[in-house]
Amino acid sequence: MDLLTAQEIGKRLTESVREACARVEVAGSVRREKSTVKDIEIVAIVSDYEAFYAALSRHGRFIKPGVPDIIEWAPKPGARYVRMLLNEDVKLDVFIGNEDNWGALLCMRTGSGVGPNGNPFSGFIPAMFRRWKKVSGGGRMTDCQPTMPDGLQLAVPEERDFFDILGVEWVEPRDRLSNKNVRPLTK
């Protein structure tokens, strides 16, 4: 679908669930302002799962996550990932985080598409994760949160905090296309 249609659907969805969330924002290719969009992604911190699922159910039907087929599936309270087929025949992926991983989750789920020559492992987000491994001395991402080699998880309440932890310049979502955009901060 075109970007404008996807933005309208995303806005309608986020407004519908806002009262059941501490935070909610459209992510993915819509946030990157890609001209054509194949699905909608939302990142949320849910404060009331029952109200959240009730609000979402008015927009389509829940389907089983992680499979390519359309299989009806009841979402579970406390889920971190929910999938739907919207009334517009568009898939919706909802990624549910918390106050400590919001920034990294939003960055990750905003994504970067693919890197040069269509390589999905050379884009912006893979470069960010490689940067984390380097600056942390071998850390990893656990539950969408930067984790030190000793297991200590760093809070990332805002997306800019993730860039700061990595020591890289802020990049607007629409410009997150290339690993070349992951540039260390200059002192």
C-alpha cells in the first residue's frame, strides 16, 4: 500500500489503543517513510492487556505469530508479540516492551530494510548491533535491551539513549538505510 494509507491506518490503530498503553508508536517502514509499505508495525508499552486486545479486535482478527499462514490465534495476556490481519487485509505486527527497553525496541522495530545489494545483514540495524558488541566488549541484546558480558542490562528508556550508549550520531528514521549511517560521535 502507499505510505499515506499506511500512515492513516497506523494513526487509527494507535489512537484506538492509546488509553490501554503507557506508550504506543508506529514503527517499521511507515516510520521510515518508505513510499510503499507491506505491513504495519506498532511498538507499545501495554498497561491494560484486556482493553488493549479489545481495542485491537475492532480492527481485524488475531493470527498466529511466527508463521506465514493465516491461522486464527487468541493473544495471551503479557505477550511481547501479537499479530493480526487487519480489516484492510494488511498484517499488523505489535511488539510490546517496557520502560527499560522502549528505546532499543523502537529503534529495532523501526528497522532499516536491507543494506547494499539487498543484503539484510549489512543494513543500519545490523550495524548498530555489531557496534553494541564492540563497545560493550562482547555484550549482546537480550529482550531488546543492551546486555553487558556480565549479564547487566542497560535501561534504554528513549531511542536517543540507545544511540548515546552506542556512541553514534542520531539518524532520523527515514535515513536508516545504510550501515554507512552508523557514525561514531565526534568529540
